[in-house]
Amino acid sequence: ETGVTQTPRHLVMGMTNKKSLKCEQHLGHNAMYWYKQSAKKPLELMFVYSLEERVENNSVPSRFSPECPNSSHLFLHLHTLQPEDSALYLCASSLVHSYEQYFGPGTRLTVT
Amino acid sequence: GENVEQHPSTLSVQEGDSAVIKCTYSDSASNYFPWYKQELGKRPQLIIDIRSNVGEKKDQRIAVTLNKTAKHFSLHITETQPEDSAVYFCAATYGRGADGLTFGKGTHLIIQP
């Protein structure tokens, strides 16, 4: 698949579980982002990585931990989540000095 | 920080008519304003964008206008078609790139046959 891919597409986890979301971009971009999309709320920026360095962390709880090992891959590690964390988690990528961001299909997360 | 307000939350138009969605932003430093279309169960897709040094941009049936003084921008869709039905999001950001976008809450556009 080309563009931005995310796995898994659906995830159900208990509050005591640990899981990771994966994002991969095939566009030659060097900036990557995590957004959270909840029902009836705007897309919320969570993290920004530019050239593999975290440049923005929007007051996200520590139970969400991002990792960017290289410019093509981005992870979101999850642990001891709450039911209100259930949402669609979207990854996006762009070139550092370009504004256009391209989104992946998202991971639908349900916390039980 | 930036705050983006989007109206209306739902818009229903007859096929063939025009649709207009409006957004306002709070930070006068914002300089990039994209619009995304998200169909049910799919990813947001960039459909058009405008930068602060331009007042209007058009791409076939879609146009975006920007009023920097009033800090608002609008999406115009002409000759609407059933495939235009989706949720549309406006966003704003400032900087030189690799900055997160601040999104509006979205507009659910319904095209009535």
C-alpha cells in the first residue's frame, strides 16, 4: 500500500493492557504526527515529530507514549488507558518545510 | 493557542446547488488554511488549501476564500454532486511547516438528490 498506512485498523483493549499503534509512510516525508478523533470533537493534535525529534506534545497524558525510530515509522505506545481514550487515532506525515499533511486510515481504538 | 470555529455543523443542499462552509480563526499569525474531506470510515483527505498571501484559490468546483482582516475563510462547492456528501474540516496553522494543525469541529454536508 502506498501513502500512509496504519496498523492495526481496529483494536480493543482492556484498561490494564499495553498495546502499540504503528504508522508507516511511503511518501519520503520527514515529519510525522499523531491526532486523536473523538465523536463530536475536532481532530486533536497529540504529538509532532520533525526529523525524528519530538517538537510538540500537546499536554497528552503520559499513558500515551510516542516513538519515532526513523522518518518512515511512528509508534504510539498505550498503557493503562481509560474508556474515554476510545477514539480514532490518525497518523499524518508531511515534509518539514511544507504544510500539506497526508493522513493514514486510522486505528479505531476501543478501551473496555 | 489557535482556536478554529466552523459553521454550520450540518448542511443539507439539493444536488446541483452550491454549498458554503465558514471558519474563523483566532491567531492572526496563522498563515496556512487547509480543508479536508472525510467520507464515512475513511481518512481525511486534503482537497484544497490557501496561504495567507492569497485571497482566493479555485480548483474546478471547489474554491476557498480568505479574509485576513476578519480572520475567516470559507469553502465554496458549486454544482454539488452526491459524491460531495462527507464531513468537511477546516484547519489553521502558523510556522514554516511541520506544525500541527488546529481543526474546526467539522461540517456534515448532505447532498439531497
